Amino acid sequence: MALCPPSPAAAIPMPDKRAGLVYYGDVHVGTIGLRSGNPFGTDQWQWRCGFYPGSEPRDCTSGTAASFDQARGDFEEAWRVFLANRTEADFDEYRKHRAWTAWKYAMWDSGCKLPTQLASGQSRCFCGAVIDIKGMSQHVHVAHMEAA
Ligand SMILES: [Zn+2]
């Protein structure tokens, strides 16, 4: 049985068809990926740039493009503008929000109640610490926020 000659198309690198996540350090700052469900003849790629909180919703931008390279170029341009308007405090705000969200899900996953869900206003963290409504966010930032 004769082997098929390799197709010339096989030599063309194809970007990953799943949405590519774009990171700046440890912060997820956007995506570049193929659109799904859009009509033939329209832009096949889309990008999204920015993170929230740590910015105003209007600071986050997105667009579509005919090719991956164009989407990446548009993203990089948008990122330059976005980054120029950010401070380290904005990144911290995002990281705190991320830590808070991860903690909340970890609490639910471990069957623990948030202090706000109990009449006493006091609860026990999955790590064993006693927490109340007032000290809850401080506890998350001190005990459960990964070092940036
Ligand atoms: Zn804890």
C-alpha cells in the first residue's frame, strides 16, 4: 500500500483553535481566539483586552479580525493603551478580587459557611481560623492570597 504524499497544507502552522489566554505576569489580561457560530465571510478571530476589577469596565476593549496575526496586533495595540493607564494598585485590586473569589469557592467546596450566611455573623474558615464579617476580607488577604 502506497503512502500518501504529505500534504503541503500540513506544513502550515495553525494557531490553537481554542481561545488563547493572554497573561501579563500572573494576571489574565485577555484572550485571542476563533469566534464560533459567526456567519461565513465575517471576521473569524476575536480578541478581548483588559481585566476587571482594577480598571473601569470601559477600559476593557475587544474586537474582531480576519486573521490571528491581525487579532494579535490589535490586541497588542489595545494592551499598550490599557497598561499605560494602570498602576500597581490596579493589579493588586485585581489580585485581591481573584483571591476573594477563589476563597469563596473553596469555602463552598469544603461545605463551610461564610460569616454572612450565619445569624451569629461568625464562622470557621476551611483552614480552621475563626472568622467574622468584619475580619473576613482581612483573613483572606493575609492567609489565602498567593504571593504575587
Ligand atoms: Zn482561612
